[in-house]
Amino acid sequence: MTDTPRVSDEVLAEIGKLSAATVYYLLHMRGVGRKYGSGPIAMKGVASLAPGRKLVGRAVTLRYLPSREDLQREIATSASADGMNVTPRWRVIETCGPGDVLVSDAMGQSDISTGGEIVYGRLFQRGAAGIVTDGAIRDAQSTIDLGWPVFAGGRATMVGETRILPYEYNCPIQCGGVLVRPGDVVLGDDDGVVVIAAAFAEEIARAGREHEAIEQSILANMLEENASPSRFYPFNESTFAMHEARRARSQGAEG
């Protein structure tokens, strides 16, 4: 865990108004994902299984490892276990609540289940905001029908325990090739899933509001003037001048 303050519900709500594409752009323009030492922003191979449902929340992480008999014994006999009925997966679910997203690192094994209707039904019963995994979902349609956002690498019939085992939680993981640390903000929509480091969340929430307002100005100008938006997109000095002029006219009309 880091010492970064917990992202507030208010900031989560603001980020939830943004698109994954907007957040990707804002992070990219700040050097995330393109500077030396900076990893990717958007998950590869992870998509919504319930199109139209948006997800935003603080990451609660779960890490899987390849299955092996000695690892099964270790998990089943650990101090906090009760055989395979109380694995780290069950324990992490009991820590989740409103505003939390369970993010599972299944090593990209998109044909292997990390859970289904019963497992994730309990997660949603606790009020969690959704699921993200680069593994698969079993009982996928029944899980989707519970009504929450579900983002995964695919659907599967195979149970996970023969191939992968939940090993530890609330630790840094990868999911879809992206670093996820506990408390990071996860945003998912039909375009994909992006991860915002908790330390950047408030800045991105503020910048996102202005960015999307400018894009709306570009669209409005295009429709009203029947003109190509190429003068204003990508953003440049003319873009900002046009946006400020439109905002001033709007405020004047309201006054």
C-alpha cells in the first residue's frame, strides 16, 4: 500500500462523468504511458461483457498464480484459511464495499474463470462497484444479469482452481498489462478500461471537466457553422479562444 490519501467519493463521481478515452488522453498528455519509466494506461484484452454499463471505483486487488499441488496446500492450510473454502478470493471480497472495484490479475488467462454468479453475487451484495479481470467469467450471463458492470478477458466454462489459484490481495498487480495498486481509480466503459494512479485522480477530475466542455464547444461550433473542426482539433490556441468566446456568450445570455 502507498501513503496516498484515499480518493474521495466526490472525486470518483467526477471521474465517472468522463469517458475512458478522455482520461487516456489526459494521462497521455501528462506523460503517463509515453515517458521513460512510465507504463501503459489502458488494459489490453479486457472489455465490457455488459455493453452500456460504466464502471468507476477504487481498486481492490487480487493476484492469482499458476496452480500447483504445494501451492494448493499452502492456501488451504494457511492461518486464516479453512481448506479451499476460505481462499484469498473469498477474504478479499469481504473487504469490498461501495466505491470499490475488484481487480484480479489472472495473468491474462482469458479462458480460465476467476468466478461466476455465486462468487461475484456476494461481491455485489456487499455493494462493490464492479469487476475487472484479465481472466474469464463463468456463468457469464447470470453474472451480467445481476446488474453490475463486468469487465473481463472473456467467458469460460472451466473453473480456475485447476490452472490458477488466488494467492494474495491488496498488493500491486498487473491487469491487462497495466500496473494496478490498491486505491488506484479504475474507469471502464465500452471503449475499454483505464487506470489512474490515486495521486493523479483529483487533477484528472478537474482537467476532465474542462476537456469535455471544450470538446462540446468544438462539436457545437461544427454543427452551427457547418465547418470542419480541423482548425480546433487537436486543441490549440484557436481552440481555447473559441471556447472562451462561446462561454462568454453563454454567460452573457444567461445574465
